[in-house]
Amino acid sequence: MPVPVAAVDWIEAAGDYVRLHCGDKSHLVRGRMGELESTLDPRQFGRIHRGAIVRFDRVRELRPTGHGEYEVVLTTGVVLQLSRTYRDAFKEGLRTAPAQRVPQGSQGR
């Protein structure tokens, strides 16, 4: 049974598979991050790390951890690391994403 894109909170690399995190469930699907990322709407999803992609409207806040690094806190309470490599592009995508839910003061610089 295919997983609806609207149900996906975030995606995690798992070798030749990806794990789709949907609320309190997860689904292991054969495929690579790059392949999956190319099929996703870049207005809805952004890469935060070599091994993780996040749905913008599931982000509660970006929490600075020092030295230009951030944690991404999801609406589910999951906390993920935002790598410096993807930081600027992710923050821009988050800023311009439709129906984005990040409180204005929590994006940091």
C-alpha cells in the first residue's frame, strides 16, 4: 500500500531504503534519498542532512545550538540536526513554504 505524501513528516536514509516517518508509524521503502528527493515538491520538503528530508509544514521551530548549527523540532516532538551544508537552502525553503508554521522569532540567523 503506497504512503500518501501528505502523511509524511520526515524521511530518513536507510542504506538502499528510505524510512518514511508518518506520525507514530514508519514505513521502509526501497529507494535512495536522491531518487526520492527528486520526486518531492521542493515547496513542501527540504533536505536538512545527507540522511534526512523534512516536510516544511511539520517544523515547529529551528533551535540554534551554537556555531551556526541548528536543531529542527517537528510538530511531533522529534528533534533532528540541521547540517551546515543544507542550512541556508533549508531556511530559505522554510521561509517561502506555503502554510509554514514556524513562529517568526524562532528561525534564528
